[in-house]
Amino acid sequence: MSLLDPVWTSLLYLAAAVCFILALRGLSSPRTARRGNLVGALGALIAVVTVFLSARLENIPWILAAIVVGSAVAAPVARRVKMTQMPQLVALFNGVGGGAAALVALLELGHAENAWVRVAIVFTLLVGAVSFAGSGVTFAKLQELMTTRPVVFPGLPVVMAVVLVAAVAAGVAVVLSGSLPLAVLLLVLGLAAGILLVLPVGGADVPIVISLLNAFTGLAVAASGLVLGNVLLVVAGTLVGASGTILTRAMAAAMGRSVAGILFGAFRGGSTAGSTAVSQRPVRSSSAEDVAVLLGYAQRVIIVPGYGLAVAQGQHTAAELAQALEARGIEVDFAIHPVAGRMPGHMNVLLAEANVPYESLKEMGEINPEFKTTDVALVVGANDVVNPAAKTSSGSPIYGMPILEVAEARQVVFLKRSMRPGFAGIENDLLYEPQTSLLFGDAKDSLAQVLGAVKAL
Amino acid sequence: MDGTALLTITVLAVFVGFEVVSKVSSTLHTPLMSGANAIHGIILVGAIIVAGQAADPWVLTVALLAVVLATANLVGGFVVTDRMLHMFHAKKDVARTGAQPKAGGR
């Protein structure tokens, strides 16, 4: 029994599609971003209400219960997650979306009338499964359930090739026969391919892969729209596929990497060698008082915040230290690397949460020429984004990534928990330079000690 | 709807998608990724249709699982994006005392 005339159904789906376009448009500018997101949510609401009013549906109580369960699980998690854990949550939500698309395709196989519909089903199954499993691995990496470094084993390219050939063969067989067991096999092969695709990706490349898998899920949703003959799914999925592709390329460009290099760089070997062993070279460690003297008698200080600062919840203390130094007439800025944190723009979100004044946040291009005239660069919980190896060592996994040029400053102070390498798993030669000193400890504690010592000067 | 019409819509949507996010600043990469993520949660509509046509209990079970997953993607995606963007908003309003406020901003 449908309550809505098909014309109204089409018009309401059109309205929802327009909402999604406006949402993406709004999200690409800071002023309109929040409104854009709400318009997108409104579009989704319109679409869900429309499907209930227009399609002939059985099992409605069950469906409503499932929606309640899904919301009851996701909303509190989304509301309570720490800002530092945002990237892995985005990966998780992307994965379940891909999983849902694959399941929808699997169930539609029985209704497929012709080979073309089965082609779209096979595509959705495979891409949805890759996105689900791949996102699962990125989640595990970011949550540090497994190593964040690239995982490569001998024969990986061969295994990958075998899985892909088997998947293509199974896909062709499903298109020809419409066999459900073969479709389930295809699903399993897709899951394996997703895992194998993401395992060799490590460190700072992980967020870019999340963006790529996001685009994949979009394409899977678009293909499922073709299967169901639903224009809204086609439009929404295609939009996400296209915008996700652009975004992936923009993120890769911001790090001086190519998408192919990120996915397959590890296969070539060598480039992922990054050291796990901690070097025995001597470093200069100093006390909070030493650091305070260095800062308190400087004219210009640049603070370089990293993920370590955010994890320690030290943003407020960093802001206070900046104020204390400014009160002494010292010029203080925060230098923000585009991929500081775990994702592009992540550090801006984290510092904004701590109410660090927007005017003090300088982007990389703006601040880099200023390091030369800076007395002290204070690196708090960052490592990879200041590692000169990105410019000098062509074998390094971060080679080519634009960095903050703190090495140019007269003095460099690292606040670090330990000598453990950063997210990319490589050593930072800057730590052993003569102008560098290290203050070991939790970022927040160290900052508080330095702050106390500055006030006592 | 016939094949050519769907193809037309698909191709146009590709162009719209490219155009809409072609010049986004790196500051907004994360929220935009998360927002696009929320939008593909609209697979919920497909999951509802499949669940609504299910006669076999097994089919219904799998379809309901798809509904749960899609809802998590959709609802969680929009909520998390809103929270991130709220942070961006807050920094304009809550200028800390002691910092020299500059007029305008970006």
C-alpha cells in the first residue's frame, strides 16, 4: 500500500538530492559548513520518510526497530568520541556504509532480471566489501590495535593478484549464473582484497586511504541505486564518489604524495624500511627551567603542536604559555601543518576545541619563511611534520611531504614522551642536532612545568 | 526509469561532485570527508526497500543488519560532522582574553 503518488515520490527524492548537493557545497567553506551539514541531514530525513510513504513495505515494525538500534548505537558514540579519535570513527562509519551496500546487493541478486543488473550487483558487492574490510583495517591502525606501520610480507603481491583474479572470475560467474553461493564467495574475496589493499599502507597515509575508501563506498551506493532503480541513491552515491576522489587527490597533493604511491609504494620495497630500533646517538635533554630561560629571553617563539599535545589534552596549557610569553613582550605563533594530528585539518579542530585564538594559528606556507628569524621553535608532541628527512632523504617514506622548517630556527626544543619514532615510524635526525634540546615527559605536564618556570623568571 | 536517463543523471552527478568540492582548503578536508561519509549512509533507503520486500526470515535478518549498519553510517556521520564543525564555530565566538582580537577573520 503506498500513500504517495509516484510523481510526489520523485519530487521528494529530487529535493533530497538537492539537499545533498547543497550540503557538499556548504561543507567546502568554513562559514557555511555547519549549515551545509544540517541541510544534508534534512535531505536524509526527507528521503527516509519518503521511502516509508511510497514503497510497498512489509515488516515495518522490524525495520523501525533496526533503525532505532542503529541510531542508538551510533549517536552516543558520535557524541562522546574524543576529538583525537575522530579519524578512526569516520573510518568505522564509512566501513559500515560499505557493508550495508554489499548486503543490499547480495539480497537483490534473487530479483535481478538481466545480466546488466547483475553486473551492477557484482560491482556493489565487491567494492562494498573492499570498503568494509579496508576501513576495518584503517580503524585498527588508527586505534593502534595493530601497528601503524606498513605491513608487508613476502608474496603479498602474489596473494593480492590471486585474490583479484579469483574475484574477477567469481564476478563473471555470478553475472552469468546469478548463483547466490558464488556471490557469497565474491563477498569473501572482496573482504580479503580490502584487507590486503590497506595492510601495506602506513603512518600518515592512512587518512588518505580512508578518503579513498569513502569514495569507493559512494560508488557502491550509486551502483546499488542502479540495481534498485532508485535515482536518489544513484545521485548521492555518485556525488560522494566524485567529491571523494577530488578530496583524496587534494589530500595526497597536500602531502606531496601520489595516490598510486600511497597504495602500492610498499610493494616496491625499500621505501617502507623506517626504523623500529631507537638510535643510540646522544641527545641533549634539558630541564623545564632551561626551556623557560630559553623561551623567556627570546624575541620570537613559534609553537609547533602535534598529535601528542592533543592526546595529552595540553592545548589549554599551551595557550596559557603563549599568553605568559606574550605578556613578556615575546611574539608567539602556532605553526599548523596541514596534516598535523591524524588527518588534514585535524589539528585545527583540536586547537579550536581548546579555544586557542584563531589569529595565532598560522598555516605552513605562511609561517615557514619566519623560522629563520625565530629564536626558539617549541615542538610539542609533533615529529613527522618537522622531520627534515622529508626533504633530504629520498628513501624515506615521508620523502616529498612538505614540512614545517623548524630546523631553520636558532634553537629547537622538543617536548616528547620518549625517543619512540612518530606515526610514520621513522627516526628524526633533527633530534640529534646541536641546536636541539629535548624535554621528556607528558606534553601537558611538561608544558605546565615550563609555564610555572616562565612565570617565576 | 530507462537506462539512458539513469546514465545521464549519473554523468551529470559526476560533474556536480567534481565542481562542488574542487577548491576546498585543507582546513576543511576532515569535516568534508566526514560529511560525504554521512551522505552515502543514504544506502539506508535501499536497505529499507530490501527489508520491506523480504519474505524469507533469513533474507529479512540480513536486510535488517543492513538497515542497522546504514543507519549507523547516516546518523553517526551527520552527528560527528556537526561536532567537528561546532569546534570551528566556537573559535570565532570565544576569543580568549589576552589575545589581541583582529577585525574580520577568515
